Amino acid sequence: MLFLASSSPRRSELLSKAGFEFTVEPANVNETVLHGTPPMQIVEQLSSRKAKAVAALHPEDTIIGADTIVVFKGRIFGKPKDEEAAKKMLKLLSGNVHQVYTGYTVIQKDKFYCSHEVTSVEFYSLTDDEINAYIASGEWKDKAGAYGIQGRGCLFVKRINGDFYNIMGLPVAKINRVLKRMESAQK
């Protein structure tokens, strides 16, 4: 059985659309990391913690854990705590390039794979009216960097370089390849 160690509706949607049958089991883990930890290590550590927590409950099954952050000029943007924080994030991202990091971990019995994906995203310059309308939509909630590329946030994006689905929180094609390698190694 396949478990997704995440409560993210976007990750569930991506796995479903890709044809996976799975059960969602969010992991309740400490998400504190040492200050100064590089972004790729942050997302790998957190995805690993989530996957390991669920694997401890289901040791015979396959577990996928993931964690996503947005990084702009060395600053890490997680999920904004309120509208003001979301506005500040969007103003900083406006007219600039930022990176989206997603760490992913796959555990299958004694097999363990952990890596990350990085996608660069360039935003158009945004007006205060555009930002305010987006904030009013509520779409910014529960999203690293205060936007969702799969929704109204797509109107902000000038170009991307890398895996589109990574921006949504799950590089599903890469994870599929990891799962296939693990299955073939089992045979």
C-alpha cells in the first residue's frame, strides 16, 4: 500500500491525476531546523522526518514524504501566517526570480531515497491592486511563498525553469521513477 505523509490537497491531487492509488496520512513532526541550514537540506530533512514518522506506523508499506519552501535572495518563505505577511511576500517576489525547493523522500521497507528538486520562477511586476485582489481571494493561505501557481497565482508568473509540478509541491515524475526503481529492485 502507498501512503502520502502529507495533508496537502495539491500533493494528493497530483498523485491522483497521475493514477496512483494511495492513502493520505499526515505526519505530525517537529519542523524546526537549525538556523543557517541550506534550503535543499531543509526540505530533505523535513520530507525525511515526515516519511519516517509514517513508515514507523506502516513498516511494510511504501511512504512518500515531501516539503516545499520558496527562497528569494537567501530568504526562506514558508506559509504566511496572515494577510500582512502574504502581502509582504508577494511584494518582494514581484518583478523578481525566486526558487521553489521541494524535498521528497520515499521509503519502502529497507529502501530509502531522499532528494530535492529546484524550480526557478520569475514573476511579472505586480501592482498593489493585483496583490490586494489576490489576498482577498484567500488563495494565498497554506501556500509557501503566498501563492498557488495552479490557481489565480498563475497570472503572476512570467516564466519558469524546471519542473512545474515541483512548484505545486511534488515533482511527481521524479517520484514515479524512484518508485519504479524500488519495485524493480524488489523483483
